[in-house]
Amino acid sequence: MPRIPGIGQKDAVRVFEKLGYAVIRNSRHIVMGRGVERLVIPRHKEISAGTMGKIASDAGLTPEQFRELL
């Protein structure tokens, strides 16, 4: 299974907006929601691959699905 790449916060927000998530709060972290689901994205220039992998799995994405949405 391929790893999820480390990406910037703007790219991460764009990927999750494609899945129907919307920005709820934009402070030290970006909080995105879809119904009762919430994702917290750190405001870093580059989010590490491990952190991005955890956020993607919380959204129910496999690494392949995440790469397709990039």
C-alpha cells in the first residue's frame, strides 16, 4: 500500500472540500466538518506524511483514494 505524501495545508483543504467537507473554524488549526464528522488539519506549510495519513484515514480514505483526489 503506497504512503500518503506530505502536503501543504491548502492542498489538504482542497482534497477534503472535494469530499464535501467545509471549513468550520480557521485558527491555529483548520477544523473541517461534514455533518457530524470533524477533521482537524494543522496549519503547517507542509503536513508530514504520517499526520496526513491519519487525517485521511479518519475521513475514511485509503492512500490510493487520497492520491487520486490530489
